[in-house]
Amino acid sequence: MDFTYNETQGMIRDTLARFLADTYDFDTRQKMIATDAGRDPGIWNALANELGLLGAAFDEEHGGLGGGALENALLMEEFGKVIAIEPYLQTVVIGGGALKAVGGAQAAAHIPGIISGESIIAFAYAEPQGRYDLANIRTTAKADGSGYILNGHKGVVYCAPWATHLLVTARTGGSTRERNGVELFLIDANLPGITRRDYPTVDGNRASEVYFENVAIPGDAMLAGGMDLIDRVVDEATVAVCAEATGVMAKLHEGTLDYSKQRQQFGQPIARFQVLQHRMVDMFMEVEQAKSMTTYATLHLDKPAHERMAAVSQCKAKVSRGAKFVGQNAIQTHGGIGITQELAIGHYFKRATLIEGQFGSADYHYDRFERLVIDEAA
């Protein structure tokens, strides 16, 4: 299996890295998240129209650069290195991934808006009772003439305050937790009957509780595919988050290593203490293993569903445990100063901590992998 990147992919990664180095330092990020909007729309516009990077993972027929999951992973890793708050995961990976999978008129209608930066998509899938069960849904979409009436509540919808569209999972039939009857809808975020309660998240992003009360949506808002489509989209998002985690973990290790060379105890840098040298090596190994597992899972996203899901769960379980190990050791080495608002390392730790559970904890994915192996053996 070839784990190397081609020249175009290398250029994409280097272009984003240079742009972020110039525009996304820690102080700038802090100022952005402190504003009422919680972001700088000019950065998203530059990613779309100056650099053309929002089209990296889309086919040329839609105006993209002809890439796919590997390009998403490359970009997500670079976003992780600066703990970027840009809605790339929700808009390009999740929204764009769903549209690519469906294809046809819906893809032709919406993907150009994503590439141009005009469309921002928020993924409204989580419900308070759902945990990690994607089919545990109480939000309903009842047929009404040629369309549907949407009712329900979605929690912690990342980037919903900025969204032009919502990608919503809803039940058109069946009972709670039943896979049959769950569908995916792409709707205008400003339709009558949609209300939001916006709030900042602990990692510096913005999210919302989103409520739907008798929201009339057109029939062509449904992206055909049901739970199979939702599973695929969430697997792709999970691997993208793992790629982001590799960038976050790399900066946690780098920052901790630098600090250990500067911090003095007993008249010498603590980096000279053998126990801390071992810790730095262990952190480095976790970063490198996370990178390898993420590449492995990325290359399995186009495999049959059973093989894809097994690779994704292996990856997420490893990355979740690695993010926890690297984050906790970074804070332990820094001491109390590591969790202050003024020091960047604490913000990386917060993002790493949330990534541990995003789209499934390590324990959830160990369990899912075990079930897949048992099913295959049977």
C-alpha cells in the first residue's frame, strides 16, 4: 500500500501551511474567537477564492481539483496544527461528502456554492438521548404533499451560527433506534420554524441547539441513501477528525518538548531528566502511530462498507487513546500554567480532549470493531 503523497497533494498541503502561518497565529485566533461572530469570514473567503482549497476534494466537473479523501486529510491535519475554527469539516467533508455520494442534480446545485465559499453547511445529527447511535433519532420528517414537515431538536450543532444550510438526519418512518426510516435532508438554515440557541464551545468553536417546529421542506431536500449514506458520511468525518488530531497532537508534542528545554529545575533544563526524555519519546510515538493509522483508514474509505467501518474504528480507537495520552502528558509536564488561557498548549489540550469523543470514543469504536469482526466470522 502506497502511503506517499503525489506532487499535487504536497503542493496543496504546503499552500495551506504557508497561508495559515501568515494568518492564523495563536494571538490572531484568540482575537477571532473573542468577537461576537466568533470567526473572520475573510479567511474562509481566502481559502475559497484566493487559494482555491475548498475545491481540493471535489471532481473537476463540479469545479474542483479532482481530489478526494486524501486531500481532506492533508488539509485537516494542517487545520489541526493551528486549531483552526473554520467550518471545513462540516461543510466540505460532511456536506460535500454527502453530495458527492448522492451525485446528480443535488450535487450540481450545491457543490459549486461550497467551492466558492458561499455555502456553509452544519451537520445536525446528534440528539440528547442518542449518544453515538446514529439511528437513535426522534426528529421526524412527515410526508406532506410533495414535501415534508420537520419537527425535533438537534444538539451541539457545530458552526450552525454561521451556516447557510443544515444537513439534518430525521425519521420518516419506523421507531426510535430502528435503522429503516432514517433519512438525510439538506435544507436552508433560515426556513420559518427553525430556531437556534447559540453558544461557544470549550475548544473555541461555536455551536447551537437547533429546534425545528413544523418546518416545511421540499421533497428534493432529501439526499437518498438512508442510514447507509449517513454511515458513510460519518465514517469520512471520523477519519477527517483523526487527521485533525494528528496536527493537534504534533503541536502538543512540539510545545512540550520546547518547554522542557527551557524549564529549569535543580540548575538544569528538565529535558535532561531521563524520565521526561522517555515521556517525549512516548508522545512522539503516539503522534507517528496516529498519522499512520489515519492514512491507513483514509485509503480504506472507498472499500466495501464492512471493511471501511472496521478500518475507521481501528483508526479512531487508536487516535482517541493517543490524543488523551499526548494531551495529558503535555499538561502534566507544563504543570498548572498549561491550562491557562494565555498559553497555547491548553487550547490544544481542549481540542484534543473533545476529539477523543467526537464521532465515537475509543471504547465505542473498540466495541464496533469487535462486532464487525464477529459478524464477519459468523
